[in-house]
Amino acid sequence: MPEVVVIGGGLAGLASAAALSNAGGNAGYSVTLLEARPFLGGRATSYEVGSGQQAETIDNCQHILLRCCVNLLDFYRRLGVEGDIAFSREFTFVEPGGRSSILRAGMLPAPAHFAESFLKLTFLTFSEKFAVGRGILALEHEKNRRDLDTITMQAWLEAHGQPTRAIERFWRQVLVSAINEELNKMAASHGFQVFRLGFLANKTAYEMGVPAVPLGKLYGEDAWKKIGGVNIRHRAAVTRVIVENDTVRGVCIGDEQICGDYYVCALPFERLNTVIPELGIDVTPFTHSPITGIHLWFDRPVTHLPHATLLDRTIQWMFNKHEGRYIQLVVSASRNLSEMPRGDVIALALRELAEFFPAVQAAKLEKAHVVKEIRATFSARPGLEAHRPPQKTKFANLFLAGDWTKSGWPATMEGAVRSGYLAAEALTAAAGSPQKFVIPDIA
């Protein structure tokens, strides 16, 4: 049985391992997965904060998916945890002052399925709604433009007459959270993809899934028992990949050397050239975009909504984690918070949250925690697509995975899983028994 060594226990590495393992992917490979940390999931994980009776298991940041994330859902099915994802058919937009609007699919077929609820949205004027509708039609008409990776989404929206307020309250609210980048830094190709797959493809593609359990449980030991065939080693930081005669011969973990027949490197781009400089991949075009998660625990419920997107302020999303008393807030592309002291971030979050949910003013904050993921994703800037490397490398037995590689998706959980599946496909082809793991996009 061929032996595969997977370097990195983020979603990309986990997806490769799940696809290649004997039980999960029926590919007939024995897989050893090496993860530097004591838990799996990479940037999509959970851990304990506090101690004793005050200990809480929190996600580093709220991660969500849409039903159009078909490969991520397939990965969850492999792990047997698809039942731990709670899907919602409504997006609630809340304005400062508390007025809310709901976007949901109606009676009409796609792509007009949002027409009824969209026309009822209160946070846009009629003329703004008309402009947005015109923009969506233009988006569908121009989806095959070849220059979309060379211009920003902001530039495209302005060129198509989108009003400033509509850009801020609709386009930006959706896309910055999805891509983790500002519109004036985001390649238009990514914005097009989000709307095409998530909002226009079919009537259910937009439905939002939120894990009902901590992220760490999704990838925990119980899940991997169903997969089988994968030896997971925690606290196993790979310091060097050994290359001899244009072939990978092994990896170093301290003084220990681990060897296999094939290797999948699922490390983030900033670590690649330290571990395997022989690849010679230029990662200088890649930069990071941060995400900040703010966890607040109150002495009483402050909202009944399960989640909501919040308009016109720094905080963008609210997730009700427990009976309206434990609230998690998310700020994507949060460069303005990166250097802000923890106390100031919490004060800002409380001040803004009270504008949307007045009950916050009477509630007592019992504790708070701030997570700044400075390296949350790569910045999806124009022109970057040409620099994303494929899964196949110049070494016949080494393959790359990671949301930053050429997956066909931006830096999302779906993109990470797709990259892992693509690496597994390239590996099986090199081994002489090609298999398909990637599920095509819904449209």
C-alpha cells in the first residue's frame, strides 16, 4: 500500500488525507498527517479560553458556508459531521437603530428567486434597488469577461453606475465578508464568483450553514474514526523537506525523519520556502488580510436573532452563540483593528452593538475575548491569480494544497477543501491510478 505524508492539518491537508485514505476515499493509500499544533483545522478551529468553571470553548472566528460549497459539504459527509451544520434560509440586515430587513428565496425560479424579498428591503431606496438589480443583470451578462482579474470589484461597480450607498449597504456587506477583502482591493473575478454561485445559480445555493458545534469537534478524533486509514500526529512540526535527485525523500521533525512514497504539502504560503526552498515558488505577490473575532458574554439575552449582518458600522456580522447571552462579532478585512488595543476593540464593539440591539445598554458584560487572525486569508487582489501555483510541482512525488494555491476559489473553506481534493487527484494520477474527488461547482 503506497504511503502518503501530508504536511499540515488545516482544511486543505485534512481534505487530502480524507480523500486518499483507504476507508474514506477508497484510494488505497496509507496516510500520515503531521500537524504542528495540538489540534486540527488550521485557521478554522476552536480552543479553550479561561480556566476551571470559567473555561469556555470558542471558535477562533465564526466560520460559515453556503450550500454552493459542495466540496466542503462532501468533506463533512466523509467525516460524518454534516448533521452538525445548521442551515438558515434567511439573511437579516439590521440598521443602526434596530430596523431589520430579511432577504430570502421566494416563489419565483432562479435567478429571480430573491425578487419578492429584495423589493421589501428597507435599507435601500427604490432607486438603489433598481440600480442593484441592473448591476446584477450586468454581472450575469459580463461573467465571461477576460479582464475581471485585472480590475477591482469597486471599479466595476462604479463603472456600472452603482450608487455609493448601495455599494456600502449591499455589495460591500456581502462581498467583504465572503472574500475577506475590501472592494477597492478585491479582484472583480472573486466578486462575480460569489454572486454567480451563491446568489444566482439556484434557489438554495445561498442558504447559510453555521456549525452547531465547536469547529474543533468537526475535525476531532470521533470524526476521523469514520475515515480510517489516517495516522494523525499532533505537535509534529515539519522543519525541512528533504529533496535528493529531484525527488522528495522524507521530512524532518526535529531529529526524526519520516518517509513516504508521496507527499502533500499543505502549509501556508509564508512557510513554504522555509521548509522546501528547492521548489523555488515566488510567494512575494501574496499578502495577508486579517479577520477579527470579538466574543462577548452578557448577564442576560441581548437579542433573539440567530445571526445578522450589521450595516454602516465597523462590526459586520453578529452570531448568537447561546441564548442571546454569548455573542460573537466578526469584522473581515479588519486592518483598522489589528493594532488597536484589546480594550478599545471591546469598547468599540459594545458601543456599536448597542446601536443595533438596545438591550445591550442594560446588560452587564461578564467577560470578553478578542481574536485577531492577522494571517486569516490571502488578499484576493487583482493580478494574483496568475501567481497561484497548481497542485502538481516540479517534483514528481510532491503536491501542494492550501487555499492560496490554484483551486478555482478564493481563500475560503471551500477553496481549501478543493485544493486538497485537487492535490489528491494529482497524486493518484502520478501513482498510475487516477481518481476524481472534486465535485464540480453547481453552475
